[in-house]
Amino acid sequence: MQNAINMEKKEKNSLGAKLKALRLELGYSQRQLAKLSDLSHPTISLIEADKIDPSLGTLKKLLTACGQKVSDFFVEYEEMTSIKRKDEIASVSSRGVTLRYITPRNKDSALAVTQEIYTPGADTGDMPLTHHGQEAGIVIRGRFELTLGDRIYILEAGDAYCYPSTTPHRLRNLSEFEGEIINAASPPSF
């Protein structure tokens, strides 16, 4: 009996269940959300049923269509001044990429700093990301392919980057081991 209750709680807190609840709260059908997010209706259905794990890019498209940032979807707002122990840092994972939110989530935040951990071969998604603002970061460990527009850069530990976020961009871990990046974005978009 307890296992059934735990399973039910887990299902209600799953990514798919949360997305479905947000969609219904906004009064969108799956087809309306598909049109707004430029995704297919079957893709949204599979995500809501927890049959597929969306890339961060796909998740961002869905949440942007719902008027939310990825971090707002997963993390409650916090005080601007914050000390967090490693086990208190909020995170979200999708398809081998984990984002750990270093800066507090607050409506007045002008900056988002994330620790990004990529399993071997993991990437931000098939489609490049674009959003308002600027990003900068440094590779802590691993070897990454950074695509900016039509240019590809190979970055290794110690290499840094900075670019306008309106430039289509994509990251992929080329390492045979876990890679790590510290990334800053202003304004917060994830």
C-alpha cells in the first residue's frame, strides 16, 4: 500500500505531470501548446506521459510558450542573499545535462549562475538555443563543442567563452567522462 502511495506522489511530481498541470492551468490543449512551442502534438503527449525525456532546448520551448523560465518551473523563489550547502542547491536534469542553480531564484535577479554537468556525449539539444541577453562561462573539466551560429569551437578545461545569447548556441560534451561548466547569464533565462 505504501509503495502505491509513493508511486502516486512520484507520478504527480514527475516532469510530465508538472507540465500537464501547467498546460491545464493556462487552459491550453496539447495542440495549442504544440503550435505555441513549435513542437509536435505527439511530442507533448509523450513528454506529459513521461515516455520521453525532453532536451533542455525542448523544455525551454515548452516553458517559454507557457510564459515561464526553466528555473521558475523547478525552483521556488529565494532571498537575494544566500548561502547554500552543496545538498541544498536546486537542480534540474534532462537527457544527461544537470543544471545546478548557484544564484538565488528571485524576481529581482539580474544574473543567473549555473554549474552545468554533462554526461559523456550529452548536449543542450538538437536545436540551438536563442534568448535575450548575454552568456559567459568557463570549462572546469572535459572537452566541449560550442556551436555559435555557423561556427564551431572546441573548448577544454580552462577555456572560457562569452557571447550574446541571441546568437543560436549549443553545447555538447565530447569527453568520455563527465564534463563541467560554470555558466553565467544575464538576464536569467533558464
